[in-house]
Amino acid sequence: MSLKSKIKDLAHKYAPSIVQIRRHIHTHPELSYQEFETSKFVADELRKIGLSPTEGVAETGVVALIHGMNPESKIIALRADMDALPIQEANEVEYKSQNDGVMHACGHDVHTASLLGTARILNELKHEFEGTIKLIFQPGEEKNPGGASLMIKAGVLENPTPSCITGQHVMPFIPTGKVGFREGMYMASADEVYLTVKGKGGHAALPEKVIDPVLIASHIIVALQQLVSRNADPKLPTVLSFGKIEANGATNIIPDEVRISGTFRALNEEWRAEAHERIAKLAQSLAEGMGGVCEVEISKGYPFLVNNPGLTAKSRRFAEEYLGVENVVDLELWMGAEDFAYYSHQIPACFYRLGTGNTEKGTTNGVHTPNFDIDEDALEIGMGLMAWTTINQLSN
């Protein structure tokens, strides 16, 4: 029996139990940096197959090694994230979240379960490949500063040092059975922008006696949109969006201050730094010109994610061998952000998309929504494909 057939058979064999693992994790979601029970569960699952996981990496991270023959010949890392989002689940399924206001709405339960399945396959086949596989189960992908950065600081890319790292992420807009790859620049950097506009509140019927922070805030938001559209390189998309405005006044009350929260995303580090300065300068000067004050805080988040061209090209070729050329698609630039980007700036990295969309099963809702769910048939594909590409990366 060929190695590919062995992997597919093992993926099919383990799929039912991995589905149950995914459902367990989905039922018991934990927010970023609070994945204490999830990490214990992951470590227990790794011990069940004979591995010796290291727990408590960056507090809630888990790392384990699978040694093949000649284990020092080459080392490859595989990563899954474990945290959930502060979203109330709306799905009525048997595995619905039992934690009020917390939901695996981004598929991290799938990533973790799939990597556990991959670990089972690779551990069973460890006498058929040379090298070592480092399994990284990471906390805090959804929240600054990003669990990946904390894991790196804790030494996850050392002792032993992997030559490359691979990660996968669900994609409901790609049908189940297909996967997507993109070489080079793929995902944007992400920064959080907080503006506090201060004026002088008072009666709304007496605007001449106040310094209206609501009016100032509206001018700032419009002006900042023009800053991006008139200065960003059109070849490298930029996003500046504000999703939260707090003005605690009333129909006849102008408040003393307005708080604005938003996100800034870019694909160029020089422009990113320049834009931070421009945002602050424009907001502050505009507020001052209208008699108020604007305090600016920009929380620098994840860098852009770049897929190593050589590694990604090989991974794509292996995926075509495993799934068929017709089931491997091209990915467009994505203005979403991922803290996997931190790894991509340290060692060659490949971050690809696992299709989970199925119209008949109703799994085409986007991530970060209360109705997000996946076609669980994708788990068998995800764990088998990662096992196949990993073994081939070790020998190429």
C-alpha cells in the first residue's frame, strides 16, 4: 500500500473520533489566554497516543514532538490555535457552546482537532519518515499581542529549531473538499486605533456655549478615511475602519467626550508606520482647530503574513497530489489578520485555507458570526492533507 493510501485510510479511520473531539472543544470554548481546560484536554489527547507534551508554554500553550527515524535530520513545525471569541452562539446544534457569550466562531476548534488527528496519523507512521515534527497548540490568536508572539518569546521555535512551519485555517467560502494557497504576501497587519475626542458638553439647544466633541469626531472620521484613500499605495490595499463610537449624551445633551475605536490594516511596514503618525497628527490637529482635544492610542498588532514562496509552492504541489489539481485553488490577498504572521517573519511559513463550505449543510456563514459552523467532512481532509504534506516536506 502506498504512503498516500495509508494516510487516507488512517484519516478515514480517525475521522469519527476527531469529529467528537472538535465537538467537545466547540461545546466548551475559552477566550484568549484563558484556554486552561482546552490545553489540558489537548495534552491528555496527546498522551493517549504516547506523546509527552510540554504544558504551560506562554501559560496555556502546549507543545509536543513526534520523532521519526534520524530525528535530527530535519524539523518541521505544525501549528493550531485554540481560543474562541466573545460571541453568543445562535446555532441550535447538539454541540452548541455551553459557555454563555463565548463561541468558536473562527474555527479554532477545527484547527485544534485537525492537528490532533494529524498527530495520530504521523505518530502511527513515524517509522516511515525521517525527522522530527513539532506540534504547536497556541493560545490567544484573537487578541493582542497575539499568542504566537508570546510562544516565540517562550522559545517555541527553539530546542529544537524547526526549519519551517505550516498552519491551516477554515474557509467557509471555499467548498469542502478544496483547499487554497497563495505564495508571498497573503494577509494584512492589524492595529487597533483608539481616539478620545474631548470638548465641552452642555445643552444641545445652546451649541454656541459648547465645544461639540460629536461634531469634531465626525469630522475626524471622514478626514481619516480621506487620509487613507489619498496616501496609500493602490497596489497594496489599506483598510481603516471604525466600528465603535461612544457618545454618552442624549437628544438634548452634548457630552464632554466621544470615544472611537477602529482597526488599521496594511501590507507594507513602512506605510504602516507612516500611517500611524499621520492618523495621530491629523486627528489631533483637526480637534485642536475646532477647539477640542483628541487623544490617540494605536495598539500595534500583528504584522503582515507572508507565505514563503518555495515552501508554499511545494505544499501546493503535495496538496494537488493528495486531493487532485482541481481541488486546489488560488487565494486572493486577504485584509484579515492572523498572528501566524509572527512565525512567518521568523522562519519559512505556509498558511493555507481548508474549505469547509457546504450550501446544503448551511455552513457558508462567515467567520466571526453567531451562525458560523463547518462541514465536519472537512476534518478528515484537513488532518490527512497536513500529514501528507508534512511527510513530503521532511523528505524534500
